[in-house]
Amino acid sequence: MIPEEFAQARFDSYKQKTENQKVLYETIVKYLRNFEEIKGTKQNSLGFIATFGELRIKQLEPSKRSQAKREHNSFGLGKTHLQVAAAKYLMKQGYSVLLISDGTFMDDLIAAKMMNDDKKEFNRLLHSAKQVEVLVWDDLGKSKWSEAKENLYYQIIDYRYRHNLPILYSSNEDDETLGEKIGFAANSRLKGMSKDYMVAVEGEDYREKE
């Protein structure tokens, strides 16, 4: 399911107005060019993260938050646009692709776990995220932390690591704060999977200019 906002997202419609946007674009294009070669290896994933995570900003004194947001903004750089374009490209190549938004998906998983259906819906959701050929995970770490969610993050990421299944993810957390949101074990796995194609960025929110 592609968010309506990004239904028309394509590589040729991505605006490379800043150096950060150029780096994001060049990284994902290089990744896709090498995809056939790396897809079955342990380093088969891609990550776009923040240089200064959202959680880190929230932990600052209130008087310092606005300045930190301005100086280290990671929103509206086109991370999701590029992920959706990549998902469309890979689907055209014949791969099964699942695109999930972290906040919605994790809440759906927890809600399904509570349903009185012998965990059928829960297992369906979990199975799809674990076993789809390519998982595109938008805004990873957005969901409010809980021990149950941390366990689910690890289940999904560890399974995909052990079975050489790629994850393309974006996050508004940085290298350290992402671990606080999804668990340090899951984050360690993910960093290992995406170390060749992981970019930390910040810059102006292009949506505020539209």
C-alpha cells in the first residue's frame, strides 16, 4: 500500500536541490544497480537516517529544541519519495515488496495480538513483514517504545538478517537514538545489513517551501 501523498513518486520527479538530496538519490540509485549482486548477502540493505535524532531533540531543554530542529532537521528531504520509487522499481523487476509505515504497522501488530482470533491476524502481519522478498520500512522508530514492540522489531529484523532478505528503511532517529527506539540488538543487526548503503542527513524541509 503506497501512501496517497507518494502515489506519483518516481526517480525522475525527485528534486535534487541540495547536496543532501543528491547524496540520497545517488546512494539509492547505486544500491538498485547493485541489487542483483548483493540481495543474497548479509549486506543487502539500505538506510536513510538522521544526523541528530528526533528523540535526542526531545530530550533537550525546551528552550533549545526549536534551534536544534532548525539546525538538524531530517524531515521533508525526500527519503520516503525515494523509497517508494525504489519499491515501484523492484516490483517491476518481479520482486514482492511490502511497504510499511512504522507507527501504523507496529500499532496494528500490537492490536492484532490482542484480538480474539487465535492470533491469525497477528501472525499474518508478522509473517508478511518477515518473509516478503523486499521490506520497505518508512519512518522506522516512529512508534512509541514498548518492550513488546522492541521484541517484534528484533523478530522481524533478525529473521530477515538470517535469511538474507533486504530492508530499505528510513528514520528520523540517528545511529544511537534508533537503538533506543527499536532496541540495541535489532539496531545492531540493521546496521550490519545496511553498512554499505547507510546515509545520515539533515537539511531544509522542502515541504515548508511549497
